[in-house]
Amino acid sequence: MGYKVDYHIHTYYSDGTMKPTEVVRRFSEKGYDMIAITDHDGVDAIKEAVIAGEALKIQVIKGIEFGTDCRYGDVITELHILGYHIDEDNKELQEKLADIRAKRVERNDRLLALINEKGYQLTYDDILTRPNQTYVGKPNFARALKAKGYEIPDMWDLFDSVEKERIDAIEAIELIKNAGGIAVLAHPMQIKNLGDKSSEEFWSNLEGLVLMLKKAGLKGIECYHPSAGEADSLRLVTMAGKYHMHITEGSDFHTEEDYDGREK
């Protein structure tokens, strides 16, 4: 009998809505054997989640998800890189996370100003949902706007018009490696600028990208994710096998509530 696993889970320390202990309890009650906490650009949930896992007899892997930029040929695209089995206290990692947090605050200030310029009244008090909240991402903005009854046409396009400076994908892989971890490419079917997802152009570009990142230390591909259909997952598994890479599975869990699920 195989293990029941989920290697891609977010808590309220990034853009999820549940405490780490609540998340661990949820997956324990649903019969999972092993989960990974992979908050965006942060590791604050890890210690609490690991303690909860020990109490509830479910293995919790220490993880993270980096939002990165990657140049492939003439194209720059956004990639998400998952890291597993990391040392969350690694000094280099902690210093980079502090820098990323500062850049996120700058982006959020510009995004909040734009939203208000468009006539939608929103403040940080509307967005923050708990004391000492240090992370605010685009899903947090989306939930706050929804709570105020706003329906914004092309909301995610509006959010995406305000860019945040991201680290390079290869730098993220190095950070994960130096923190003792394993780097995995998250949800490949969500990668933009590689061609139409149903085309052979996309798959050829994706394979080239994976090979480039493998040379930099990438160790796996998230082959099973809600964005990948059955046929997509099969092709991703085949690609991972071809290059002797880990095959991972994740739900990208954020909340029990339904929402668009766009990243960051």
C-alpha cells in the first residue's frame, strides 16, 4: 500500500488561511501519511507544523516555495521552485528571505495605491487578517476585495500589472541546495511564455528549461498538480524519468474556501 502524500501546502504564514496546526490536523484527519509545508518565500510555519505533526503522528517535511524569474532563450518567465528538507535556520536563506519580504512590501504599497486609484476603497486593515501578519500576497488582496463586495473585471490582470522584483530561478535552487534541501519545479503547466499548452512547442521548451535547471541543481518535477490533466501528468512523469528526477505530487492547498488560486 502506498503512502498518502501532499507535497505542496500553504498556511496563513503566506497566502493560505489556516494556522499550521490546523493544516496539519486537517491532513491527519484525512488520512495522510506525509505532507510538506511550502509557504511562499517564507519558513515561519515550519516549527509549529513539525511539532503538530509529531503530536498527530503525521510526517511534516520542511519546505518552501520561491517565486522566481527565469531566462530561457529570449524569454523571461516566472517559475515557482519548491524546496524540501531545508534547514529553515540557514543564515543565507534567512537573509535572502528578509530581502524578499522588503521587496514584497514595496510591491504591495504600489498595488494598494493602484486599487484605490481605480476607485476601490481598500486599506491594509482590510487585508490583514491576524496580528503580526508579515506576508501579504495577491490572494490576500483578492479575498479582501471580495469581502467588501467588489467585483473587479480582469482583477488578476490588474494585480499582475504591478510587478514585484523576484530572485532568479537558479539563485533559488542554490539557496535550497545550500540549506540542505532538494529543489523541485512547481506546477509546470502554469508556466507562461513557452507556447500553447497543447502544442509540441510548449513541451519542447519545457524539456529544454528542465534540462537547463537540472544542470543548475534541480532535482525534481511536480508532475501531479491540479493544473495538470491526466495526459499532462503522464508526459511530466515521462520527462522526469528521462532525466532521472524526483516525481512529486501536490494539491497547492491554500484554503477550504474556493477561490481562483492564482499565485502570490
